[in-house]
Amino acid sequence: METQRWIWIVLVLLVVVLWRRGSGYGGPHVTVQELKALLERPPSPGSAVVLIDVREPEEFAAGHVPGARNIPLSEVARRSSELPAGATVLVLCQIGGRSAAACQVLAGRLHGSRVINVEGGTSAWQAAGFPLER
């Protein structure tokens, strides 16, 4: 019984530590409200903005932020060369974990580009009442 109690204490502490660490990506991030404003802004000449959704194709097909392109997390490293050099690359997933991992990969590969994680991902976008494409 004492061992079970210690296991629960350790698990609770682990959850608290992981929760406080956040997504794990220390780079730039935006809220879904900021993302919406960026997407509605007319494009500036010479500055590409790319939105990638790193969820699996089935998740993407079920509903995604308008204008997003699907590059699953498992393919991000291999397909990073598809992204325009010097672009602002906004990355999202369902809630933010996979996009944070993708941002870490992309930040190391896309020199001269700005890689930004979208906080809360598609779930936050939908919760804000913004439309999804299907």
C-alpha cells in the first residue's frame, strides 16, 4: 500500500513538472487570434507566410485551418525543403505538442526562416469559433 502511494505522488509530481514546462519549444509562438489576423492580412511582397498542419492526413481531412498545408510530423524533416527559404512558417497540430516538436526540427533546418508555434492548435482555433475547412 505504501508503494502505491509513492507511485501516485511521483506521477502527480511528473504531471505538474511537464505541465509547467509547456510545449517544450522555446521559440516564438502565437495565439489562434493572432494567427487569424496574420492570415487575413494582405501578403507583403517578398515575405512568404506558410501555415503547416503536422497532424496525420486523416485528422487534417476531418477539419483544418483554412489555407493550411498538411505535412505530418513524421515527414517534417524530410519535407522541410518544400518550404520557401526565408518564409515565416506557422506550425500547428491538434493542441500544440506535435507542432512544438515540428518547430524544433524546422528551426534547425530552415535557416533564415522564422518558425512559429500556434498555441492550442486546431482545438483552440475551433474553440474560438473560427471556421475549419474539410
